[in-house]
Amino acid sequence: MSISSSLYSGISGLNTLGNSMAVIGDNIANVNTVAFKSSRATFQDLLAQSVSVAAGTSQVGRGVRLSNIASVFSQGSFENTAEATDLAIGGNGFFMVRNPNTADQYYTRAGQFTFNKTGYLGNPEGYILQGWALDPATGQDTGAITDILLTSFSSPPQASGLVELSTNLDSRVNLELAPGTSLASGWDAGNSPPIGVSSYEYQTAVSVYDTVGSTHTLTLYFDRTATANEYEFLVTTDPAEDTNAAAKGAMAGAYLRGTIAFDSTGNMADFTALESKAPGDAATWTNIIGGGSVGTNNYPLFAVDFGQGPQNIELNLGMLWDSGTGTWMRDSNFTSTQYASAATTISQAQNGYGAGFLQNVTVDTDGVIEGRYSNGQVTPLFRVALANFNNPWEFTKVGGNLYAENQRTGAPATGHPGTNGLGSIASNSLEQSNVDLAEQFVKMITIQRGFQANSRIITTTDTMLQELINLKR
């Protein structure tokens, strides 16, 4: 082997170490790049050359070359942000984004996403985040992975179908002094107000919504009867809002009446309910004992019409119909009482709401994007899709924090965040670069010294060749 071979060994060292320094430079340059994954250069020696020695033959190395430059996919730290659509992956996986111009799909760990003017959720370069559209009612995936695109920024109204009212009715109130009279007999739609204050002991009101989201007031009146431990109730609205006012005459605005019986401990014991049927007066009230007059939740059902057609509403005062026994049973989760304290409304609720407008979105750890609306509704909209690969170290870097798959990476395995080995999503967070500056500087020192040593090989070999040339003098 000639002396000049050492020149080529030194040159291979300079070239390899120079490329390695370029890797370190790229790492340090991206120390503040969102979700950047540092690279690591590894070396391998070149095929050795056989030389003759006294013992026979031996091998002399011919230098070094780069074995591989691979990404290091260790977890980067999280930075908290003020944007709900800033997403970070805790664990394995990559966001899937689509180039809107070419439809090519890429993968990234950088979760700096925002909604653009057309409603697409994408990264700063305009690449669209991929996920599943969700059924607003069930929150389940619908269809295949697609673009995350908000097409509606409003929440439609929902008509009230259930009213729950828990009250305490004062047990100290004297019995009704005029047996046979009722709240219904004291109601006259032609009067203002339709019922006098002397006709009842307590009243309470709850707002309900019609099919277009307009609000209406249901007023419930309570009064003692001539029976011990018993109150009667009457459910009404403003007679002017009752579309059957002409047919119902004096009973316009009255919808449901009945009695609540209490036991000696002040708990509900029995119940009756009668629905007003147009036209007519108090004599046309129909007894509710089951069938069509009991709702799907087994509470008494009455129909109202605020101008958009019949609207059925169930009323839960604490008793529900048991079709098996044919009796009214106390609701174990909700009740009214008759204690020796002032009449009051303990709680009230209804399941309707008006139209609302999108105020903001949130993203949970499962990748579910929910819309929060001005009417208080929270609706699941999309679920972010994640992908993973058997060999992500062979990704093709295409710039912009994006990776492209190839034959060496294998096909992507997609799934929900937090399942099948995929990481979970952190909202209001961005993953930072995983570059360790201390490690890079130590490597820089060793690369620098190695480069310096290889350059000495070349200068020393040059000196040896000069001495060889000088032998002819």
C-alpha cells in the first residue's frame, strides 16, 4: 500500500466529518423550530485493503464514510399557548395533513393549526389537517378520514320536550275551605290576569322554547285541596300564545292539571294528571293514565302550540307512570315535598334551547374537536386522526416540518389518539424541538478535533512525500 493511500483516508475523514458538522449545524439552527426532530450521523469504516506481512496477509483500513443520518424521535417538551387549536402529541404518532393543491398527504409533529377564512383547519403553509367527522348526537365517527372543515357556525334550536320542576309545598297551609272548587275553575282567559291571587297558594314559572327557538313562559300554580296532605296544580301559558284560544274559550292557555298527594313524612305518595282538550271548559279535561298521554320518559304529557304546530312536553314533578303496575310511582332521582316550610322552587330544568353561534372550539385528549355555542351547547364536530409507521426513521424530509412516506417507512397505521399505541393530544400546547444543545456542542468539539486530526494526516503525508521526492538529490 502506497503512502498516498493515507491521503485518501484523510480526505474521507474530512468529507465525513464535514457532513457530520452539517448535521450538527442543522440541529442547532432548528433549536427553536416547533416539533423539530434532531438528526444523528453515524459512521462506518470502508472496505479494508489486504497487504502482505511477514505472517502472510493483513488488512489496512481505507478510511471512513457516513453510515446513516437518521432522525431522533424522542419526545420534545411542551409549551403552553393561548390557542385551543395548537396541538401537541404526547407519545407516538404524527398528524396527517393534505396539500390542497396536489392532494399529496404528509405527516408532521408540528401542531400549529388554525382555521382559515374558508373554515379549513390547517398549518401555517395551508396544509389541511385530517380527521373524522363526528355525529353531533352520538359523537361517533362518520365516514372515512377527511379534511377538517367547519361548514356551519351556528347551532339550531331545540324545542323543549321535558320540563322538570321540584318544589316544596308548605304543609302548614289550611285545607281548601270550599270543597269542589279547583284551580281550573278559577282560570278565565278573558281576565287579566287569568287567575286571581286568592285562587292559589304558590306559583312558579319556567321558560321553554318552541321549534324556532323563541322563548315562552310556562306558569305552574299550586293550591291546597279539601283532602289532607294534598295539593293541586295547574300548568298554563299566556292565553294570547295559545293557538287554540278561540276553540278553548275561557280555558285558553291552560294545558294540564292534577293533584299531588303526600304521605305523613312529606314525600310524594300519589298523583293524578288531566290534560285539557279543546274545545270546552273544565269538564273536558282528560285523565292521563298511560298510552299516548304519557311521554317516552313516563311523565305526563301535554301538547302546546305556539304557532309552529303541536309541541309535546313532558312534565316531571316527581312521579312517573309504571305501566307494569298501572300506577304512578315516585321518581327516585327527582321529587317534590310537603314540609313545614315556606313554599319554594327547589330546582327546575328543561331540555330546550334557542339558536346559538359558535364562540370557540376545544380539543380533548382523544382528539375530539368540540364546538361551544352561545346557547350553551357543546357539540362534537371532528376527531383528529393520527398515523404511525413501522420505520419512521426512514421518512423523507420535505421541509416545512413535514415528512413523506416511502417504501422504507411502510404504510401508515391510522387510528384515534390514545389507542393502538398512538399518543394522546394536548390542546393549547406545542411540542418543542428535541435538540439538546449541550449534546450538540460536545459532538461539535469531537467533530472539530477529528477534522483537525484528519487534516494533520494530509499535511504529515505531504511531508513524507516531500522527503521521498528529495531522495533523488
